[in-house]
Amino acid sequence: MSAAARLPVIDVAVAVVQRDDGRVLLAERPRGKVSAGYWELPGGKFDAGERAEQALARELREELGVELDAAYPWLTYEHAYPDKRVRLHFFRVLGWHGTPHGREGQRISWEDPQAPSVGPLLPANEKLLKALRLPPVYAITNAGRYGVAEFMARLEQALEGGLRLIQVRETGMAPEQLAQFARRVVTVARRYGARVLVNGDETLARKVGADGVHLQADRLMRLSVPPSTRLWAASCHDARQLARAAALGADFVTLSPVLPTATHPEEPGLGWTKFTRLVHGYPLPVYALGGMRLELLETAMRHGAHGIALLSGIWDRVVAPRAEVRNS
Ligand SMILES: Nc1nc2c([nH]c(=O)n2[C@@H]2O[C@H](COP(=O)(O)OP(=O)(O)OP(=O)(O)O)[C@@H](O)[C@H]2O)c(=O)[nH]1
Ligand SMILES: [Mg+2]
């Protein structure tokens, strides 16, 4: 056991206060505190007997002078400093009242998580910023259902509507056709700054210029070395698979099936209670998958999900102009 592993763990509640424009509230650690001058997310140590949510509400009041209205549990991970270990319980704060101000004399700033203009940030927060860059909706392609031409029109509309993360997964396509399709998806996605993962095949992901690979659970469990693509994710269905993805350092996971799906309507799925239990204390962003619709995003987040993954609930929403599509 390393020295750091022997240190007691300090529980810390941390607030990701995000405005509608996506900017997140960062604060400078005040003089006199450890790591003074570093920027961080507002928050602090649990008081004795406090639950995470209580610590969060108290810290927001003490540090920023705001009252918490709504917060959803998000990631929880540990970080080892040379002299201590902290367990950071991150919450997404979606509702508050009052105007945040540095009540401890600290500077605060609303920052774009993609490119904060203040710094340096506490080293423990790097993973958090990476997670914040992941959008709330993860869409899985379904060209088999629509035909490629119509699917591409629907994809373009979804991108127009804000879609920024896509998985190419087409079980019915021959290798050449799949490569061509994946290339087309990457090309349109680039125009919108959206990222693309290819299901199961790292070589194909590289060949078509995708951002990374999405692995099925059986591959994940056999994996000894994580994929070396910029981004990688895995499908999980139970606690063992979730633990494996975390140990290998995936960027995010999907957890499924949450609700009955169109293809397996007779299977009840995990349900939200079990979903919440599985993701509680989990270090990576989790997309709820199975029976999802865009309307369920808030429900999923309330149960600890980072967002939702959709295979059919997204493309059906888009009514493609059929005549034009046929001619393309
Ligand atoms: N608030 C906050 N703490 C963080 C973050 N990341 C991170 O590693 N930490 C660590 O978690 C611990 C939180 O302590 P804190 O100094 O905020 O605690 P606190 O508000 O209760 O202050 P105090 O008890 O020193 O007055 C610190 O060791 C800090 O380095 C973060 O983003 N926000
Ligand atoms: Mg603090």
C-alpha cells in the first residue's frame, strides 16, 4: 500500500454551478487556506454528521451567499495529494437564488469549461472539466432503420438541434459500407464540432478519423490495456462492468437497460432505483440507456446520470423532408 493510500479520506462536497449559457462558477482559493491561489469549484469539507447535500448547501451559503434550490448528484472520485486524500462529491447545481459573491474575499468568475481563462485549477479538477465537456445527449446511429440517405438527413437535423456526441453502430452493414457510412458521419459531425465514437473497432475509428471507440461490455471485461484513442467509452450493465470501466479509465460509460426498450418491451430494465444505486459514488459520467426519450433527460440527471443515450428516441423526433432525401 502506498503512503497516500494510508491517509484518511476527507469527504468534500463540490458544486458545479452552471448557467444556462454553459458557464461554470469558479472561485480562487483565498489566502491563508491550503493551495491558496489555485482556482476550484465552490465547496468544502463535510461537517461531522452531515450528508453530502447538506454540506453542499451550507458551503454555498458560506462561500457564495446563495441558497440552493436544486442539485443533482454527479461524479464522485478520490484524489491523493502528498499529505491527504480527498473524496470529491460533485453535484450539478441547477437551481439557486441570490447573487453569488466571494464571501470569504475570494475572486469568483463564470468560466467556459472548454477553456477557462483563470487558473491554475486544482489538479484534482482536471477529470471534472473533461466530464463537463461531454454533452447531455449521446446518440447511437440507426441507419438500418431509415436507410442511409434518410438517416443522414435526420442526423444533420439533430446536429442543427444541438447534438454533439454520436456513436456509429450499424450491426447490419458490411465492412466497406460501414467504413463509408462512418466517414460520412464524421464529416458532417465535424461541421458542428460534434464528436464521434465507432462501436467496437479501434482500427476503423482511426481509419475514418473518428474521436474514439465505444466498447461492448464483453470486450471491456477482456481488455487489459485501454484503447489509445482520444476518447473511449464502454457499455455497462452491472456493478462489475462499471468497476472495470473505472479501473481502466474510460471517459464515460452507458448503463443499460434502464427502462423497457422498443426492441425488448417485455424486459423491465434496471429501473431508476437500481440505476441510482449503481451510479452512486461512481467516478465516471454515466449515460442512461434503454427506453430513453429527450423528455427523460432531467429525470435521468436527478437519478445521478450525466445524460441520456438514445438509439431511437432521437431520430424519430426529426421529420426528414422525404422528397428531398430520396433525391440525394
Ligand atoms: N472546494 C473544493 N475543494 C477541492 C476541489 N478540488 C479539490 O481537490 N479540493 C480539495 O478538497 C478540500 C476542500 O477543502 P476546502 O478548503 O474547500 O474546505 P472548506 O471549504 O470546508 O474550508 P475550511 O475548512 O478550510 O475553512 C481541499 O483540500 C481542496 O484542495 C474543488 O474543486 N473544490
Ligand atoms: Mg471551500
